[in-house]
Amino acid sequence: MSCFDLPVPASSPDLPTVLVAAVALVDADGRVLIAQRPPGKAMAGLWEFPGGKVDRGETPENALIRELREELDIDTRASCLAPFTFASHGYDGFHLLMPLYVCRVWRGTVRPLEGQVLRWVAPTRLAEFPMPPADVPLVAMLRDLL
């Protein structure tokens, strides 16, 4: 089977593209941090890599630095964020473009500041956690990297 044999997803040129940056925080034991989306948010209960929307005039790296401080109470620098891969996925109402970075260096102790549940997970176990559709293809890539 080739890529030409696969169905072509429906897309609309009218859908806005939303830029979201995400990061795979990797601890000294090689585990990756994932966060469970809290009740009341879209896709509540699913697990995802930390990150968030990139604000107008903001780089993905600066968005991650801001989001990590706001959500997890840790500090890092752009030089500690290694670009790894990206996800491109069509949701109802928008198209998501999400660069994924890998980060092994930060200051502070990770703690949830927005009510989310956090888990440090071995890369081989990431597929056991239900994730948003855009995150799913990233799991195998991380497993192979780590």
C-alpha cells in the first residue's frame, strides 16, 4: 500500500490554523511528563504533552517558556528546547499545527498549577494513555528517540 492508496482527509480552506507549541519534558530516568486535561476543558480526561497556544507576536519557544512557568512552575530557556517534530491535524472548526520540542534541562520542581494531573511515563508506556488525535502519532516518534 502506498500513500496514494490512503483516503484523503476532508479539509476546508476556511478553517483557521491554530499554532500550539508542546514539549516532551524528559527527566533523568528517561521518563516523559504528560498532563491530563482537567474537567471543563475541551477533550477533558485525555493526556497530552505540556504546552499551549502561541500568542500573536510570540515564538513557539517563548510560548513554551511562558506556559511551563504558568502551568508547571518551572523555568527553562529557548536554548534548552530542542525542536523534534510536529503534528498537523484537522479538528472540527480549526486546523492544529503543533511543533513538539524535547527538553531535558529546567529549573524548579514540576508541580501542577492549573488543576491538571501529571504523570512521568516511560516512553514505551505512553501509548497506554488516551491522547488527543494530534498527539497520538508523536508517541511512536518519542519512543523511538528515547
